[in-house]
Amino acid sequence: MSLFQKKLEAKFYSLSSGKEPVKEWLKELHKDDRHTIGLDIKTIEFGWPIGMPVCRPLGQGLYEVRSTLKNRTIARVFFCMEENFMILLHGFIKKTQKTPEKELEIAYKRLKETKK
């Protein structure tokens, strides 16, 4: 067994239409920002279980990937666990210190859908 083996594999949450909201959101970002978020996701894939500052549990099986982008912009990707997968549920750019309820509601709704 390799010392550098993934402990989790990231998968994108998929809507019934087949769209993958986090993948589409990432494509809209600058390539440097995508790279930073990708490295943070990779850190979790290889280092699980991992805590702050890269990952934080939010409760009820929801976690967040915490990324600091250029110009000190903050990005968050919410995910849940399913077997050996981290399901990337929702991503957004954080504009206030407190996470907006609207963003949490989207993530928790998608979390519930993955548990059906």
C-alpha cells in the first residue's frame, strides 16, 4: 500500500437533470482559484480525517472545504461523506464573515437528497 494513497475520492453532486452545480461553479472561476480549491480538496482526499484550517465539520454530516483565494477572497465548498467518497454539494464565494443561511440551506437540501 502506498503512503500517498487517497483515503477519499471527491465526486460531484449531480442534479436529476445531470448537471453538476459545483463543477459548473468551478468552471466560472479564474484558473488560479480553481487550482487553489482543487489543492484543498486534494489535501482532504489524501489526508482524511483532517481538520482546520482546511476542513471543518458543520453538523448533521455536512463539512466545508475552506479555501483562501487571491486577494484574500474566501471560497467554501460544502461536502458530505458517502462510503469512501466526499460528495461536493455546493460551492460559493464568501462575502461576509458569517456563512449566509441561503448557502447552508442549499447544502443541507442536497445532503438530504444524497441520503435517499
